[in-house]
Amino acid sequence: MTNWRQFKITNKDASNTRYIRFYLDGYVRYNNGSESRVDCENRTPFDNWVIGDMIEIDTDRACNYGSGHEFPDTSIVRKSPSIVLYNPSSSSVIPSGFRDGFLSSVADSYQRGEDFEAYVEHRESDGRASFRWYGSMKDKKFDQGGYDRRRS
């Protein structure tokens, strides 16, 4: 069974050449107790993770290891997919600051080769989406698209 739990990276210590220690906003249960940290091998993709990133840990499998275990790959510790949503209640104009941040986040995830799902949509008062743009990457396959019902 897989039970992914999401954590936010609150601090990062890469001073050891073998592993990177990520401090988390919650506790991970290991076979020798619970800690608010996880150690991953000092290599890609872990070396690209930064404070504030969201990660997921398979807690059903992590509990089989000690708190000092250096996870070598993303089968137990992985970066959470980036999900961005903008849903203005009264305006169909996307603010430029949000648009630029949104595009920058998508571009950064794409360039790092990380899985992500991102979309921007606007819903009318009846709940119907009047426009939606999306981009996603899963297992190195990129997809994008959208629609704008206001122009039909």
C-alpha cells in the first residue's frame, strides 16, 4: 500500500557530501522514532529542492527505515506536483503579477524536468468555467491546452 503524506521544506542542510537533510513542517515516522526531517542522497533531483518546496513521503514505506537512512531515489521521497489555481470571482482579467509568477513557476518546473500540473481558469457566477489554460508534465511527457468560451 502507498500512503503519500505532504510536507513543506522548512530548512535544508547540504553541508554533508553524502546526503542532504531536509527539515519539514511535520513529523515522519521511522522504525526508530519520529523526526521532522528526511535525508536524501546528495544528487539530482534532491539537490534542486529548496526551502518552501512541497514534498511527499510514502509513510507506509518510510517507517521501515531508520531516521538516518539516506533515500537514494524518488520512490519513497518525491517532490509534490506543483498546482497553481487562479479563480477570480468578478474579473476575467488575469493580473500581470499573477500571470508572470504562474508562467515562471511552470517554466521552472518544466526546465528542471519535474512533474507538475498547473492551470488558470475563470468561473462565471453559475459555476461554469469560461476559460481555462493548462500545462502538465508527467514522466517527462508535456501536455498543454485550454479553451476560451468567451470567444465562441
